[in-house]
Amino acid sequence: MEKKSLSLYLWLFKVNFFISAFTFGGGYVVIPMIRKYFVTEKHLFSEDELMDMAAIAQSSPGAIAINLAVLAGYRTAGFSGAVVSGISSVTPPFLILSVISSCYQVFRDLPIVAAVLKGMEAAVGALIVDIVADMGAAVLKEKKPFFACLMPAAFAGSFLFGINVMVLLLLCTGACLVYYYAANRTRGLKPAAAKADRPFKRPVPAPVRAEHSDYHPSNNSVSGMSVSGGHSRRARKDRKGGSV
């Protein structure tokens, strides 16, 4: 068990170190990398959980990439996994910036550095479009019109009207809470409404099972003695008395 845990921690450190070292352009670029290693290859959590973690990482203070790495590590191996993932995701930018800061005056005027940064911007745009397409398809796959309309509304609020991302997140969260509250309340009232619309029916009494008695009209017997038999014996006694 300890060997398995150690191998899992080493894997978390290696993957998060690699993702942090070779992803440029912001925290959104980390999402497809997390999805590739944690969801597609290892199946450590689902696509829906990744979307929830991405929303939490974006709305939390700090860098999105580091927040998402910490959440993924916590979901995989608990608190220790979160610590390992956080350290491994912080180490590459710390080392790279330490080297660049010492040679910043030299790197700033090099044309090759500007060309590399422009190429990275194009790659980052492609990765963001890819993750938007995948996450949007996952939302549309649920076939819920409310969420299908919420996506373009949030995009229009950010792109057309310039609303702050934090405000959009709070508005979308409030809209989802109202939606789920209304849906659960409607679902809870459906059985009561159906019961109220049902016509009233008078209960039918259960048939009473007849108990055993000495008299039954079908055989005309009293206490086991036939009525017809009783009259015949009395007639014989009367004839005997008359003959005497």
C-alpha cells in the first residue's frame, strides 16, 4: 500500500511538473493537459468533476494553473496529493523566471525571443478553442436548454459588454441555484398535485368470511338434525298413538 502511494505521489509530481514547465499562456491551457492525463489516461475523475474544479480554480484567488493542479492532486490523493501537486506546479516557473530575470536585458531585445512568444500565443489560442469545444459539447450533451442558453449568455456578457469574469461567475452560480431550487420544488409538488386531482372513491368493505354455524339454509338442518326428518318421525309417533 505504501509503495502504491509513493508511486502515485511520484506520478503526481512528474505530471504536474511537466504540465507547468511546458504550458504557456495562462491557466486555461492547463485544462486540456489535466484532462488528458487525469481523465482520459488514468480515469482518476470524470469530465464533469474537471469542469467543476476549473470553475473553482478560476473563482479562487491565485493563479488558475496552480489552483487547478492543487484541486486535481487533492481529488487524486487527498491533502498530501494537493501539497505534492502544488509544489511541483510552482517549481518550473520559479526556476525559469529566476534564470530569465538574471538575463532579462539580454533576452528583451532578441528577435528570436519575440518570435517564440508569438508562436506560443498562436498555440495557446488553439488549445483554448479546443477545450471550449470539448466542454461546450459536454454541456450540450446533457440536453438541458437552461445550460445551453447560459453559455452564450455568459460569453456575450464577457465579450460584448465587458462584464467582469467574477461577476459573471456569481451571476451564473445564482441562476443555477434558482434553477435547481425551482426544479426540485416542482418535482416535489407533482405527487401531491396528482393525488389531489384523483377522484374520491368510497372504500369497498372487505367480504366477511362466514363462520361455522349449526344452521345453514342450503341443507335446512338444525344442530345436525334434518327438519324433514324431524317431521317424519313425529308423524310416525302420531300414527302409532292413533292405532293404540
